[in-house]
Amino acid sequence: MKAPAALRARLFLNTLVILLLGMGLAGLLIWRAVEALYLDNQRENLLAQASLTAAALQGQPLAGAAQPYSQTTNLQPGIHTRLLAEQGAVVLSLPLPPGEGLTLPAEDPAVISPQELLARPEVAQAAQGRAAAAIRAVSGRRVLYAAAPVLAADGSLGSLVYLAMPLPASGLPASLALELAGAALAAGLLALAAGTLLARRITAPVETISRAAEAVSAGDLRQSVPAGSGIRELDALGRSFNTMTASLRQSEQAKNAFVADVTHELRTPLTVIQGTIETLQDGALEDVAGRGPLLDSMQRETERLS
């Protein structure tokens, strides 16, 4: 019974490894898809927030260049301004003062030159009148930026709204990452259960056939195994085993019948030969006239045996 147990263990491990590899690959793809969806959602939210902030500032004079515009309430339901609570919004008047360094809340304490700021793709697009967003690494952490143009009272481009939102280090918020990790753990447990059930379903018929084979090797030819496991190969093996044991039983019966027939056929001439020898030993050997037929009879029986 050690072989079936070892087979079950190997089958279980192989099945589990395959399931875990497949689930790991699927989990990685799902993680990337969810992360991409999350980033797209955050990008759209931040772009909408920048556009709404810019719309709220259109036609309003600025108190001074590079003054922060603190946003504390939603401009429109569904826009998640709570995500911007730590950074707020920065309003940049155009043109930017040459030579003066700017400090953005998301990049504090780094000082950014106007040329470097205007070279950023999202700022350059906003300066052309189109709201844009971009993701870049700041101090080893990814930050999502959104820029939107603010039109002056005469319709000209007067300033830019620039928003920044740090992204989670893992790519997803902790709550969402925990949910995915919980789903992965549940899937792993399901894979473990599936591997156990599959290994048991496959090895149970093998163990039955193994026990029956051991009984047949010990001389019990009455063994038969079920052939309805639902696994085609194992059912075929069970039917072949049953056919083999049926053939062995027929061979055993034929052998027993042959031995009985041979025993019967041998017993008659041997009895005649034995009786003739005893007769000769009892004195018939001296009877010249009578021993001839006895010896002839013994010869016929000997030839029959041959």
C-alpha cells in the first residue's frame, strides 16, 4: 500500500503546483488589470478635479503668482476631493516668473525651476489649453499629476491649476490590496481542496486495483474491481483487470479438470499393473502358462500409460 500512498502524494503535489502556478499567473494578470483600472480611475478623477477647479477660477483675478488654492469642498458630487486633502491645488500664473524656483507640495522640499516645470508633458499640454495628467516618480514614490488651463475674463490663458496625488507604494490602496490578498488566499485554499479531492478520486481506484492484485498474487482469483469511477483510463484498467481474473479463473478450472481427468486415466492402468505385479509375486510367476496373459496385460497398460 506504500506505492498508492506515494502516488497520491506525488499526484497531489503535482496538481497543487499546477493549480498554484496557474492561479499565480492569473492573480498577477488580475493585479495588473486592477492596478491599471485603479490608475485610470484616479487619473480621470484628478483630471476632473483639475478641470472643475480651473472652471471655478475662470474670470477671477489671482492675488499673486504661485499662490496655493486650498480646496476643502466638493465642486461636484462624485469627484473625490478627499484624495487631495494632503496636497490641495496649486495655481500657477502664466507666464511663470523667470529664474524663480517653485516648491510644489507633493515635491517639498525640492525646488523646481520654471523651465523644468513647463517641460513636463502635462503642464505643456495644459499651457496649450488641454487638461492632461501624468505619473512620475518623486523621491522613490509615484505621484499622479493633473494640470488644467484657467481662462481669464477675456478668454485668454491666464493660469494653470496643478494637482498632485501620491499613489500607493504597492500600486493599489491598502484596503484593495488586502481584498485581493484575501481572494488569493481563498483561491489557494480552494486549490488545496481541489488538489486533495482530485488526487483522492484518481488514486482511490488505483488503490483498489493494487489491493486486488495483491490478493490475486496470493492465490485468490475471485477478486474483481469496480469500473465506474468516471475516469476513462482507470475504468479501462479496471475492466482489463476483471477480464484477467476471469481468464485466470477459467484457466484454473481447466487445470483442475485436466488434473482430475489425468488422475482418472492414470489410476486405471496403474491399478491393473499393480494387481498384476501382486499376482505374479504371489506365485503366478512360476506358472508358465498363466503368466503369459498377465505379462501381456501389464504390457498393454504400460503402453496405454505411454
